[in-house]
Amino acid sequence: MANERFDAQGWELTPESDLYPKQLLGMESPPPIIYGRGDPELLSTMCLGVVGARLATPYGLAVAEMAGRIAAESGITVVSGGARGCDASAARGALGAGGNTIVVAGTGADQVYPLRSRDVFEAAWSGRGAVISIEPWGTPPQPWAFPKRNVVIAGLSTAILVCEAGQRSGTTSTALAAIELGREVYAAPGSIYSPESTGANELIRDGAHIVCSESDLEMLISQDFGVLRLVREEIATPKGRLLSALTANPMRPDDLANYLGLDPIETVRILSDHEVAGLVTRMPDGRYAPTQDALLGRARIGGQYEA
């Protein structure tokens, strides 16, 4: 294998290398060197890019985890930037389902950034994926490196799923790079009143494939990757007016009480009960939203969902 370097610390691939991913060779300027740790053969597998907001809501995190799980159950490698929020949630969803993940780092491939994603990086390094970079070993986080890595995420992927994104974000820049490279773009819709979903909603308006459910994502994967998901699992979702209202749009207690026609004090009590049960969480701006576990059917009150 020409122009490859392998040792205990990692490997380097050039466009002449046998293991250099063919998907990147079609780019106008393929990266001259890919630095990596983990399994380099995964770079040539079918890949779904899953990206989203770093400061994601529980909704965005749940969509990302669901996408990672479905990709893994379909035999597809999940590609992300390894960032906090949706990226890491997608990688964990894939790893938890027995799949693989590729992290395209904005640092050197031997660095962990951010630190809260260490579990994802270590799993990838250990052979359950790969961490790659187009920056030299030891490179610390640099603002100019992340837009370049977003193009590589798009280039490796047959399709990109945007889980949650505001306007003019790194997530939307990855989606735009995917469009320029002729990749498919999927997006999960959000409330028109949610600033966290503005970018994703605009992508849908401009032609991205809409993902409204697990079955939508399964269908798109079947269509674009030519594979079928091996496991189908029915997920129970929260029921009740309060949780339905918060799923549609995170709200502050007073706004929620007004929307539901409830007494404000009673609304606070119900929210408190739901928070203790792990069904809702208070966001930094004071709004409440269903938790990631609730959206994925993992949180209940007394064995049953309550309004």
C-alpha cells in the first residue's frame, strides 16, 4: 500500500493510498493528508453524516440519537464532528446499537475536543470507529479549522441529516457543503417559533428531504443507500396535553398555563412532578421541554405517561 503510514499512534493517508476514501477523491481539492486513529477501513464504508446544534434542545438530542441508532441497525457508519450536543448524541446512538462512528475532528486526530465527548473519541480510537483530521498531529482547536472539517464530513457522507440548527451555523454550513458536493440532505423539522430549528426548517423549505419520523429516515436510507434496517422497534412516546404542547414548542410555565388554560400554580406543580420523573427539563432560558429520554420513550411516571 503506497504512501501510507501506520504505527501505534495512528496513520496517515494520501490520495495515492489504497485506503484513502474514494468519496473524497471527487472533491475539487481532496485533502492532501488524512491523519487518523482507529479503523481506516471504515472511511470507505457507507456513511451517514449526522450534525446539529452544539447547544441542542432535548428534541435535537433525541433526533440525533435516533438517527445514530437507525444508521447502525442499517449497517451504516455515522459521521459527525464529535462536538457536544447533536454530534456526540448521534455517535453514542450508533455505538449503543453496536455500530461504528467516524469523528472528523477540527483539531489533530490525537486530541479530544471537546472534553465532554471523550467517550466518543475513545470508542472510535479503540476500533469501534475512527477519528480523522486534515490538521497535523497535536493541532489545538482553531476557528479556521472547523469550516474545513465540515466539508470533509459532507464529502465522506452519502447523505447528511440535520437534526437541529439555527441560522448561519456550522451545521448549516455542513449542509450547504453537502449540497455543493451533490450529497443528499435530510432535515428534522422544528417549531417555527423555535430559533434552534430555524436553519433546519429553511433547509426543508429549500428542498431538503423532511424527516418526520423513524419510518421517514428508514425510507430515505433504503432509497439512497440501498439497504434495509434490520431491527424495527416500536418506541412509546409521551402522551398528554402538557407534554404534547412542550414537544411542539418549549415554553415557560406562565405561557404553558395560558396555552393549556390551567392555573399557573397547578402548572408549576405538574412541571415539577414531570421534572422529578425525568419527563421534562428546564432549559437555560427558563423554558421547559420534554427530556431526551421522554422523547425516546425511556421515562415514565408510575409506569404510565400522565398529562
